[in-house]
Amino acid sequence: MRIKNTKSYLLTEVWEDKNYARSSEKEARKTFFKNPALVKLLEYSRVPDKILDCGCGSGRILKMIWQTKSVFFGVDIARRQIDKAKKRLEDKKNVYLKLWDIEKL
């Protein structure tokens, strides 16, 4: 299977599926601090700067690392996930979300 076909399959059969990533935020928070990369991202977000989350999905991680002093950008290829992220982060004024294929950035 070529990569283009794989990406198309993932988009239509996985990422746009309404049941994709159904775990709760509470469950996600339990494992957050076990992931060194996410802990480092949290440290970066505390310093006033710009954070780009490529493949932001439903915005769960953006919400967990959100700070008022930084500006957050999230892009994802799946419209359903961006819509979820917009709903999840609607009260955050310094978060910008866009439907986009990161291979085109």
C-alpha cells in the first residue's frame, strides 16, 4: 500500500470515525506525565512563545498544556477532529485551529 493510499484510508476510516479517540480527558491526564515528550511540551508552553501542534486531533493535548502567555496553533487533516478541538478550546482566545495536511506546511 502506498503512503498516499494509507493516508486516505486513515482519514476516511479512522480519523473521521466518530468513535476515534473516545477515551476521556481524565484518562488522558493519568498517562500524560508518563510521557517525557508531553512533559517537555508542557515545560515549553510555560514560557511565552508559540506552540504548533501538528496532528492536534481533538485538541486534548492543547487543552492540557494551554497557558495564557503563549500562543497555540493546531492543525489536523480530519475535519471531525478540528471541529472537536474548536468546541473543546472555544473559550481559549490564544488558540488557533486549522484544517490542514501537515505535509503541505
